[in-house]
Amino acid sequence: MTTYHFIGIKGTGMSALAQILRDSGEKVQGSDVDKRFFTQDALEAKNIPILPFSKNNITDDLTIIAGNAFSDEHPEIQEAKRRGLVFYRYHEFLGEWLKQYTSIAITGAHGKTSTTGLLAHVLDSNYPISYLIGDGTGRGHVDSNYFVFEACEYRRHFLSYEPDYAIMTNIDFDHPDYFSSINDVFDAFQSMADNVKKGIIACGDDEKLQQIQAKVPVVYYGFLPTNDFQAQNVKETDEGTQFDVFVRNTYYETFTIPMYGNHHVLNALSVIAICQYEGLQAEEIKAISTFQGVKRRFTEKQIGNQIIIDDYAHHRREITATIESARKKYPNKSVVAVFQPHTFTRTKTFLQEFADSLEAADSVYLCDIFGSAREDGGQLTIYDLQKLIDDSSILQLENVQELSQFDDSVIIFMGAGDIQKFQKAYEESLATKKLKNA
């Protein structure tokens, strides 16, 4: 029996895939840098060995799955190729693995992870399934009916998949280090649509998605009356958000989700649409009301009168949506945004858009840009963004305690880099202050 060796096993997708293979009865191990990541807990809980990078890890009995973050020059990849081992990149292996199931790909510029988590939760409440979520969560089952997975458009990796169904949440310009324009992004999604075998569930409120040409049926969802699945009568309640669903203008059912914000209603609509299309009853789909969320998506805790939120938002639309969620859930609290831009390319391309979206907060703190090793920041600094936002401040580890002045507030730490270190430092400063006052 072969052993699957994951090069870069602590990556979110890699970690999830490793868990799926282990759950499905395969032998799994992996290697990575000697630094702790949040994905490690789940790997360790499943007793998956994690080795430090070394070419000596590579032996003749292995099948190699390499993370997309690592170049062909990586010592383990070079050794694997020298030995002539069976070798896959992450997206190549995933494309092969999902062929044994009814596969549902969730793709879009925003909302992929939350929607994948929500769909996995509803289906898992009714059937044995396998799922791969972009927050590092993966689960396999030998009797899986469905394989639900997040499909990323970056570098067109999602073209390695030929899913039965695809949920498309939106098309937006992101990853400017790879895509040249919104039209280039659209072209990638059009190619993805051509790969889908049974049906597409697409957000009809998104103008670009309306232009997709498909060889399979397309079911549209959204707030507009032209959609096949439409949300009406949206209300915020103590339990979350309640809304009525109409299917082709006929009342279907009323649903409640434990989240706030229109983007969450849209994500839920896509899940309701695919489940209804696949024959689930409304009562079965109502498992949607017990969804606990995914990692790093509006993950909240309360310390004193402050609500501290950790969120992966790193694009202008995600920032707007996260601030909207906080306002709707906590209408009587002020909102403080702590934002760390992710990559110089994205920051430079969307500088004004970031400023505009952050203006929706009552107070704004900015952390240094989280740059990628593969790009040169040039002259760009966080001060270029600060200039565009009135009364914004720079947050560094040394002055995190400044946030304690916002007593009855929601403080949102947003970013895809290492923003969590600022949150951790702030929480430690509060704990130290509490000890001193005890």
C-alpha cells in the first residue's frame, strides 16, 4: 500500500486533503516548515506524521502530492522527480480523487469558504459525505455520496476539475499578480463552466455571472425577481437572519441562518438551490440553521464589553461585507476595523477601494502590508493607504493596547497574512492589565 506524502502539508487545502485521505483509509504523512500553523491541530488529532522539510523524507514507496506554493526547485520535489515517483500537484490530485463521487465545486471571488462549509454541513446532516473546505478542514467517508470542495480560480487551478455541479458565488477582479483584468477573470470562470458536467448554480445578481455561457442547466439565485431562487422578506432576529425563499416566483419555505449580512443570505440561497435541485426536502435543508461557521470567517469572542472578531477578509468587497455583518449583529456598538493588506500587488491595485470600504467603520487601524516573498513592494507602504483614510492610525505590536479605549465596541481584525499576531498581542495586553488590576 502506497503512502501519500504531502509537501507543504500545513497549507489549508493540503491539510484538508490529507485529512480526507486518512479518513478514507489511506496512509498519509507530510512535511513542512518548523513553525506552528492553525491547521496542525486537526492533522495531529488524526495522527498524521508531520516532518521537517528534508530530501531524506523522500523514499521509493511514496506517492507525492506537492503544494502549489512550492517551486520545482524545492529539495523534496527534486528528490521525488530524481527517483521517478508518482507526482501530483495539489489541484491535479484533487481533480483525480473527486471523480469517484458526485462532486460539487464551490467557486467565486468571495464567499467560497463560507459557502463550502455551509453546504458540507447541510449534506453531512443527511448523508455520509466527503468535503474539503479552504479553512483547512477536510473529512472523508468510505461511503460518501457527495464530495463538496472549494475550487480556487488563482492561476486557473480550478480548471483541473470536472465537477458534476458548480456553485459560482460571484466574479470579481482579484489576484492582480496573475489576472490582467476583470475580463481575464471572466475568461477563467467561463472555462470552468465548460468543465461542469450536470449543472451550475450561479448568483444572478452578479452581472458577470449572467454572461456565462453553459452547456448544462444554470439555476440562478439572488435578491432580484428574475432569479430562479429568490430571497424575500429578509429580517434580522436574535437568532440570525430569517428570509423567505421563492422558487420561480412560488413560495417555497422560510429559513433562518445564524449569521448576519446579505452576503450570508446569498451563500445560503446557493446551498438551498443545489440541495433542492438534488432532491432534499425543505425540512432536511433546514439543518442550515445549526451551522457553526468556518475558521477565520467572523470568528468572535467577547472580552469585557468588547466583541473581538477574526476574519480572513482581504478584498474590498469582503471588508464591506464583514463590517456590514458586525453592524447588523451589534447595532448598538461602534465598529473598529484593524486591517492588514495582503500582498503589495493587491494593495497597489485596490488602494482607493480599500480606503473606501474601510470608511464604513467608525475607527480604522492599519497594519504593515503582508508582502509575499515572490513580489517586490517597491516604494509602496501602509502610509500610502493611511493618507486616503481620514483619522486612521497605524497599529504595531508595541501599541496594540490603544484598542482598549474602545470599550463598548466590535473590534474586527481583518487580513489573510499574519493579522492574528496583532489580535493575540492585544488579548495578551488585556490579560496583563486584568492581572495588574486584580
